Amino acid sequence: MAFAGRRDVPEPPDFGILKRLARDQLIYLLEQLPGKKDLFIEADLMSPLDRIANVSILKQHEVDKLYKVESRPAISASDQFCFLVRPRIKTMRYIADIVNADKMSGRSRKYKIIFSPQKEGDHRWINSIARALQLLNSLYGPFGKAYGIGRCAKMSYELWRDLEEESEADGQGRKPEIGNVFFMDRVALIADTDYVTALCSQVVYEGLVDDTFRIKCGSVDFGPDVTSSDKSIKVLLNAQDKVFSQIRNEHFSSVFGFLSQKSRNLQAQYDRRRGMDIKQMKNFVSQELKGLKQEHRLLSLHIGACESIMKKKTKQDFQEMIKAEHSLLEGFDIRESTSFIEEHIDRQVSPIESLRLMCLLSITENGLIPKDYRSLKTQYLQSYGPEHLLTFHNLKRIGLLTEQSAGETLTAVESKVSKLVTDRAAGKITDAFNSLARKSNFRAISKKLGLIPRVDGEYDLKMPRDMAYVFSGAYVPLSCKIIEQVLERRGWLGLEEVVRLLNGNEFSVSDSAVEDNPAWESQRVILAVFLGGCTFSEIAALRFLGKERGCKFIFLTTAITNSARMMEAMIEAKA
């Protein structure tokens, strides 16, 4: 396994209390509508609800029937309706239709609406993140140091500190259990550059499971192709799954070998029964057999999931696709990679994958040259339909798929000139070019931070040397590299050029009371806060970094994202 033999990491704080608090808050809100009631739940809140309160708990607090919020109001005889919903206009119309229908029919009911994350006021990430940090601070003590970069990251930090002052710092005086917190703003700061991380194919096991089956709120539905039956099974993917916890961060090439060895080990444990006497057999059955059966069941499911992933990736010519991505990241064989994308479109392999590759080409090359942009766009529309004209508009608007302008084609000249002058002079030249046209800084940042590893020979994916293993040795996620560098330097000193390329808004703030009385274990626990979402590849990379440094990373994010979700959002925007 990739992490074998590395430093021990500290145990994380007990986050089970967060689940209990959320459940208690829900129960408190339900009991504000005493008596029997029907509960209407919005679809994307069903999985989060399942994590904190099952049907049995809801029944205990007089929830009679459960309904999914759908296009038409459900018929119910209950005198009380409770709605657990997102603060969306469409949902408000749905509720209003139910209320108005009751009014028209002369039906008298009581109604209660529970909004998640909050009422229809300011429910942006900044407010939600700030309040989440306030809760963590009150439960697990003050953080020793806060780092961050990006406008929204800074705003979240400042709002959190304001909330702390208003609440008279509930966490002060508690022994700190989390040492550092790092705010990474994907949206306002590094969107045009760090889209690369989300656009690359995921190759760690958890990322591939998400790409293939869609992980929702920590659980996944494995269908008949995985279960080898006519039933689907919902599996919770966490540390309690002993098989998953050992392979979740591994490169996929290592997973089958581990599962095979795990299968042999389980069989050996079963075979121990042959030489047991009656007393030993009794102890084995009462103490070990149930656990072995559970582990065997999970092992079978993960083997089935791997086989399903392999079948899908083989159909998509996965190795060729990875090769094309690596060429784009390194800036080599661009014409060959463009031809691969054209072939991908012409064969109608996948509209989502074709878009993803086009966006990756655009970002790594600072936009497509006009001829290629027009050609790829025409081929895509002919292959997948003219309704995608709006998709191209959406992608261009947010900078994911752009056409080079006259100013942007000067990138090659800028590169040559910068080699002949000092770094300071090169920086001034870069600023001048930036004034001509908006451009992606991917190449410049990649060079400054060493995001593309230079490896002699083949990259060892079974015993990786750095975080690049999450992309088969081709690329270190930008966000993870920034966090690594800032933690190593204990601040932004020496990263001024990188900060300039990333549009600034960096900060570093210490809590002197915590630093003067450091609790060593807490200083080795780092909270990584992602505004705008993060990928399972980044999570795996930071876990690797934590193993290397003897630290424990824990994560707070507004969403888990991947390339398919990003592309689907661009396509769905037409509605």
C-alpha cells in the first residue's frame, strides 16, 4: 500500500458530536409542530437526512408519512404538513400550490417550513462556512493559526471572527483539538487555473467510485452489476468499512492487488476453524465470525465495483485518454491531443467527456486558437446536437472554454522574452501582457510551484514519492501544493510571485494564546476549508501529505465536485 511505513498521524477529534447536534436540532424543529404530521423532503436533502435521523427516529417524534417533494402536491389526510427544503423559488411555488389548493377546498391545516441551510436571506457559502467554523471553534477549542487565499476565503474568515466576537468566544478556554485552518477559495481566486484539477480524470479509488456510481453524502448505491444479484445495495463509505478505508486513497492500479491479498487473508482466517476444539470454535463464532462475514461482504462489493469500473473505463479507451491528458498538462504533442479530442467527438463516445477534454485543452493552452475553436465547436454541435450552443456560451462566460484573442497569442513571445531577463523584469513583462487580454496563468504557476513533476524513468505508483500520484504522477493539484508550501513556510513569505499570479487576497493570522501554550497533538491536526468544492483527488493528495508530515487533515467543503458535475451544470444551465 502507498502509505506503508510512513509516520503515525494523530487521531482526529470526535466529530460524532456534530451528527448528534444536527439530529437534536431537527427534533427540536419537528416538535415545534406538536402532534402527528407528514414530512415533505426535497430530493437532495434525503441523503443528508438519512445520515442524522432514520425513519425510526422520525416516527418517534410523530412523523406519520414521508413524501418526496415532486412536481405535483401529494394527497394526504394529515392535518399538519412539515417541509424540509432548500430555499429555492421553485420549491416555494410548490409549497404555495399546496397551501392554495387547501384554501380553495376549504381544508384547514398547519404548515411548517424548515430551510436548509437557512432561510431565504443570505445563504451563500460565506455565511454557511463562517457559522460552521464558529460551531467547530466552540466544540473543539480555538485554532492556532489561520491561513487563506482568495476574496471569498478572506470574507469567510472575517465573518467568522465577527461571529466569534458577538458570541463572546465560546471555545476560548477549551483545550484546542485542531491546530491550523486553511481557507482555499476555488471560485474567486483560482477558478481559471485550478479548474485543471477538477477536469483531470480521477484515478484514486474513491474518485473513480464517485465518477462511476456517484457518491452522495458519503454513501453509494451499488447496482446489480456490482452485487451480482437483482438488487441494489446502499453502502456507507467511511472508516467503519475496513476494506474501503484501506483503498480509498490508493491509485487504482494498486487496488486489485490489495483486494486479492485481502481475500486470501480472510480465507486463511476462516480456515483456522479446522483445527479448533469446541471451546475455541465457540469463541470464534461469538467473537470473530460476524466481523469476518461483514468484511467478506464488503470485500465482494468492492471487487464488484472495481470490475464495473474496469469495464466502463476500457470501453472509454481510458489509457489513451490519460495519455492525452498528460500531454495537455505538459504542453507536448498538442496537435496529436487535439486530434484525439476530434476523434472522441466524431465517435460520439460521451458528450460530457468530449467537453471536459476541450476545456482542459483550453485552460492549459490559454484558450484555443481560433481555427481549432471553430472546428471543435462545429464538430461537437454536429455530433451531439445544436442545442449545445448555449453550453458553449456558458463555458466561455466562466472561462472554461475560450478562444484566443490577438493579445493572448503573444504568450509564446512572452515565454521567450522572460527567459532572457530577471524574475522581477519578467514579472513586469507578464503584467504588460495581462493588460492586453485576460489569460490563464496555468503554465506560469505550474512552473513556479513545480506542479508537473520531472521524473527519470517510470513513476512508481505503488510507492509514490509525492502528491502527484493522484494523477498518475503527471500533476500535483494546485490547491494541495499551495497548502503544502504555506504550511512548510508557516506563511506566505517567499511565495509573493505565486500570490501575484493568483490575484492575491492572501492572509495569515495567529492566535497568540494558543501558540504560547501549544498542544502538540492539536498542532498536527489541520482543517482544510474549500469554498467552491473539492475533488476526492485533492482529499487523497492531502491525506498523503499528512502521512508524510505526521499530520492529520480534516476537510470542510461546500461540495464534492468532479468533471462530470461541472460539465452537467453547464449543460443544465440551458433550462
